[in-house]
Amino acid sequence: MKYYVLAWLLLLLSHESGAQLIAWQDSTQLTWDDFKGRKPRKTKFAAATVSSVVLTYGKDSSDGSLTAEVQCLFDSRMSWKMHAKLRPYLLKHEQTHFDITELYARKLRKAIEEYRRRPDATYDDHGVYRKMYRKHVSQLNRYQNKYDRQTRHSLRKAEQHLWNVRIAKELKDTEKWATKS
């Protein structure tokens, strides 16, 4: 099979440097031990999650059909925390960033599935996959920023709770497009 890969530049760079990538799983939550990156020298934040949607796509050599795999990955070596400021609510905030990335991975899986069902979908349309990917990653970035703004990076406890519930519901509503284990 011939494959093309689209991913955030940061993910590619960290992958080349031997990054420790964790695939999103419903049964697994992040722990502070997963945050192995170096804290930036000047930051006002207590932690950062680096997660990405990765799309691999191509043509199946046996039947010529379009193939695609979408992953949601957490980069342990790029994600960091300040030891003096570790709190359970902050870890939940960081987990929700990872969950939001998974939500958009599912939305991309759904869009690809719908595209592949079209009678005019062909391997030569790999530009369509790139366009779908860019659209979903752009939406993901806007949603992540909105999440941080509304929760003030976890400091607004009531807003944080509402977002936790909202994202849990959205993940439940998109279970059909979760990665099959």
C-alpha cells in the first residue's frame, strides 16, 4: 500500500526525536507521569498538553479502494508540568484537552467515512483528504482555544465542570467513530 501522512509539524519533529506517543483510549486517563517535557523558562501556565490528530491514507493495492487511519496521539516528551502546581483539577483540565483532540479525530473519521461512501470517491482525490484534515485541525485549534478561554486554563471551576460534562457527552455521541481496539 502507498500511504501519505499528514500531521502537525510539532508531532513530526517530536516523533523524529524519539517521542513517546500515547494513543487515546477510553479506558486510560493521563497521569502526571505522562508529562515528561521540559517546562518553558518563562510561562504563566502550570502545564501543557501536546496532542495531535494524525491522518494516514492511501490506496489498497489489492482492490484499489481508499484507505485511511486517523489517530489521536499525546506526546509525552513535549507535554510538561510544573511540579509545584500539580492539582487533580489541573490534570483533568489537561485530560480534557486530549479528549477534545480525540473528539476531532472522530469527526474526521466520520467525514472520511462519508466521503468514501460517495460513488465518485477515488484514490486520486487525496487532496480531498488533506483538505478535510486541515479543516478539522483548524476547528480543533479554535475549540481548544475556546476551552482555555472559557475555563481560564482550569481556574474557573464551574466552567471547567461544564466543559468536562460537555466533552464527555460529545465523546459518547461520537462513539461510532472511535478507534476499534
